[in-house]
Amino acid sequence: DKKKTQPVKQTDTKRTRRDRGELEDIMFKLFEKQPNWALKQLVQETDQPAQFLKEILNELCIYNKRGANQGTYELKPEYKKSVEDTGAE
């Protein structure tokens, strides 16, 4: 009577890496919409491998270990200013 449902694994599908510069542009656009992102959210939004995203996030972002935004990434201050400048033009 009981049917066992297998959980669907999305990690089985291979994700192809985009060009680094192209991915950085996408990341900046995402951070314009929302200041803090969890890694899982970014993987879904960009459809990129988590490990590849982490490499780029380590360069562009600060990882929040504590506080209200614990476990999320936030753009480094030097990138926040450049994003605001380009948005004003």
C-alpha cells in the first residue's frame, strides 16, 4: 500500500562553467536586487557549480558567519561602491 518516493537529486545534473567575467557581471546584478545571498540561492540563480561559485565569491564577497545574515554572502565594500556608481549612470 505504501509507495516510497525517491527524493529528486538536482546535483546529478552537470553544470557547465560560464566565462569568469560573464559570471561576475551576473553576480553584481544579483547583488543589486538583494544585498545578501545564500550559496544555495546563488547556485540556483546562476546554474553554476557550487565549487566554482565559491572561488568567485571568495574574491568578490564577505561571508557572514554571525548575526542576522548568518550563512550568507555580501559584496565587499569596494564592489558595493562601483555597483552603485554604475547604477547611477
